[in-house]
Amino acid sequence: MLALSVAPAVWYVLDYEQDVDPEFPKVERRTYSTFPPAAYRFAEAGDTIDCAAVYVSSAALVLAAWGCLREPRRGLRWAALALSSAAFWHAATPGPLIDGWHGLGWRTMFDPSVPTPQRFALAACALAIVAVVALGTRPWDVRAMLADARARGVLGLLAVSAALMVVRQLPGIDREPFGFWPRWVYVWGLLAWAFAMLRLAPAAGGGRRGAAIVATMIAVSIGLDFFGRGVFWYQRPINRLREVIPGRLYLSAMPTYAGLELAQPRYHFKTIINLFPEFTPEGSPHWPDEERFAREHGISVYTQSPDDPTGLRSIPESLALADDPANWPVLVHCHASMDRSPAWVGMYRFAKQGWPLDEAIREIERHRGSRPKSSVTLLYNRMLPRLAPERASQDPTALELREFAIGTPDPLEAMLARMRKDAPTRR
């Protein structure tokens, strides 16, 4: 099982997307990142790999606790419980966090910018774990412990787990896609530890009582998993919140009122740009709460107007707002931070910061975990010549996108043509 768990990690760095976008199937798409975009997305703190780590560490923690309940006088059981708690703690507090958000990870206790009570509380937790491990392994006879582990058939698993945990801390392992391999190594180390806990777990017994015990352990494990994801949320109060330019520009999914309450004291947003047309039936139920929060905290809010269905006016206006120092820090979001807002950041990078378009698209791919939709190709073909005409006519990737869309009419360009045609009639 441990060996098989390596397969997904290898697959994700080899499996480039080949699918066709059903919305515009004739638009060609290519990948600009060195590795498949999914590998970059999964490597983000709190994303897929870290969720797997929380799930596995939850199971290991429950198994270790069951051993303590059945054999409360056996010190090694309590040492295993303490180590399982440490593994869960580390899994539920993955870094790095956005600058200014301290989080609850063990490294936080060494950060002088963190409030002293928080550092002391985390240090107390760490010392408690160390104390339980030290007391549980007395009289610290290493040979006897190794012999016991060999007799119980877990020496190999414990050795693999320890080796992987050490490798996880080595800086040389972190190569592009950065964060991917260290996170996987930690998951593999946790799996080895969880398999050892499973092998060491006392039998639950048969019959209804045994089935009830197993069901309870599974339920508690699932509850711990949800708790660990809740710690994720506390450390990242707004879904997919990402620092684009420190102190200046931030990107996220649709924020909730509660999320903004946690985030605002940290980031002090002056402006929020909502890229989703909330006047449509697909508008978010959180939008009224966001507007209320902005009013209560003096935050300026910009969103697309109903009389600008193509975004021809709102896109340049929002880019100009985000580029004005008087409006910083700016939070830009749509609903899921998968399509509109990453595409907007690409336009900002190209038109306002002078990035080559291929670099901007790579950033989008790594944020989304997949190539931009074909509609983004049409969007860039429509807007980049308007936003930065000279650069759009020379940038090789901008020229390439036009070739990719040959034969596919842009429905919004057609809408603009109809609006121009109807304009004299309306007058």
C-alpha cells in the first residue's frame, strides 16, 4: 500500500491535460508551465496533499488513542499517542502562510512578530508532547524498544516513517513544482506511521460490540479530519486567498462575512473588486453580506455594472483601480477564484506590470491547477489589444493565442457589434 501511494505523485507530474473545452472545442490550448498545472495546485498549502495528510494523521491518532484506552499503563502507548498528536498538529497547520497571518504551526513559537501569549500557548503544547514521549519511553532502553518493535512487526514501518520525516525537512527535496514533493513525503511518512499504529492496535473484538467500537473509531477519525480542515480555514479565513503583490493586491474566492471578519484585521483591505456580475441569476448569496461588511468598515467596493455586460468598460476601470496606490490593499475575487479573477490577474500582469504573457498564463495555470478555459483565450484576444495595443501586437504568446482561436467567433465581440449597431437607433 505504501509503495502504491507513490503512483499518484508520479502521475501528477507527468499527466499533462489533453481535454477539449466543450464550450469552444475548436480553440487550441497548450500548457505553459514546466510541469502539469495540477502538480502546482496540489502543492499549495492547505490543498489536496495537505488534506490527505490530515486524513491519514486523524486515523493514526484514533488508533493510538484506542491503544491507550486498552493498555493505559503501557508507557509506549502514550508516547505513540503524543507523536500521533504532533503529526496531526503539523498536518493541520501547513505552511507557508501569507505574511502577517501567524497561524498555529509549531514554527510560529519561534516567530518574534507573533503575540507572546500565542507563542507561549504553542510552546506549552510542544513541551507537553515532548514530556509525554520522554515519560512514555522510560527507561529509554533503545535496544529493548527496537527488539519490541521487531517482535511486533512494525520496526520497518517505524524506520520508514522516521526516515521520511527527516527527508521532509531537508531543503534539497523542494524542487519545482515547489512544495509538491515535501508534502508527498510527509504523507508517505504518515502512512507508514498509521500502518504501524494499525498493526499495534489492540483487537476490537467480534460481534456487535466490536463493530460498534470500529464504527466509533471511524466516526471519531472523520470528526478529527473535519476539525483539521477547520484549522485550515482559521489560518486561511477566505477560500483560496493568495497574496499576488504583498501589501497591494490579493486574490480570493467569494468571501463570507465571517471570513472577512478574520482577514480584515490582518490585511486592512481598502478596496474590494468583485469580478462576478452579481446582477445575474447566478449571483452569490454572500454578496449582500460582503457589501454590508464593506459599508461597516469603510471599504470601497467595485463590481461590474448591469449596463456593461461585456466588461469592456469594467475591466479597464478595475485594472486602473487596482493600480492606484490610494486603493491599496486591494482584494480581487469572483466566486471560485478559478476563471474570472485569475484571468483578470493575467491582464493586470501584462497590461500594468509589463509581464510577458506566457509568464502571466503560467501563474494562472498554477493557481487554477489546470489550463485557462478557451473563453480566456477569447477574452485576451478581445481585451489585450485594447489594454496594451503595442505589446499585444508584439508579444509572441499574444500572437499565438490569436492563431489558436482562428475559426472560433467571439460571442462577446458579436454582442459589441450589435450594441454599436443599435446605438444610433437608441439615440
